[in-house]
Amino acid sequence: MRTPAADTRPEAERILVRLWGQVSVAKKLPLIPENTRAMQEFTPGGLRARHPDESFERLRRRLANPWLGTDLARRSYDPTPDETE
């Protein structure tokens, strides 16, 4: 079960989910690459805000957890600071 967006009122989110559920898969499918690119562009900014002193390499590693999954990210990159503490 997904959690509600922190910046969206619950009723607005319910409406959005209901409307999104009415859209056909054929119309949703072309949006996947666009949404993926948006996530890749916006996530580093959020990571930078939460970890302003970390290097680009460390931020990239933090991005790998949600992108690749924690297990693959750990095998592919050095541990994040909170994994070594």
C-alpha cells in the first residue's frame, strides 16, 4: 500500500488516484519514460537538500538505493555513510 504524498491533501490525492485509475494502460505506457526522467532529475535535488555536505559520488550512491534496490546498490557501490555507522 502506498503512503499519501506529504504535500497533497488526502481528498485531492483520492481524486487523483481515482482519475488516474480511469486512464487506459495504452495512454499511461508512453508516460513511463517521461516520469522516469523526471524522477532522475528531481531526486538529486532532494538528496542535496537533505545531505548538503556530501559529495556528488555519495549522493549518486544514495540515489542508487531507491533506483536499483538496496541489495543491488550495496553490491554495486560503496556503502552509504549511514550503512557504515
